[in-house]
Amino acid sequence: MTRKFYQPYRSPFDPCRPLPCETYETPPELFLGFQPYHLQQYKPLEALKQGTLWPALFDPYENPYKQMGKGGKP
């Protein structure tokens, strides 16, 4: 999973309501390094649907607010 979660720092003197949890995404190629030889590939039509030729780089967007439970935590 490429979605990361963290709890932002909240100062005791901050007048704003605290944010319970923030999220950000990291791209899968960040963890792949150099592309290895003989990496599995999608068939051409499937690659067009997925947006990438390699399944290792497929990363669909998921709405982070849809997944959060009560209180804003995943």
C-alpha cells in the first residue's frame, strides 16, 4: 500500500481545531529502484486500461476520505 498516515503536531496554543489524521501517497516506483529484467507485463489492451505496462507500477487512486472510519482514523 502506498498510502501513508501520520498525526500532525498540534501546539497547545493553536486556536484551530486539530486534524486527527493526515494522509499522503507515495508512488510505487519510489520503492522499485532500477527496473529488473523480465518484469511481468500486462497485455497491450489491459495495459491501456490500467495506465501502465507493468503490474508492479499499477497504483489506482483511492479516495482517502471514503476509507476513514469514525474520528478520521483509517
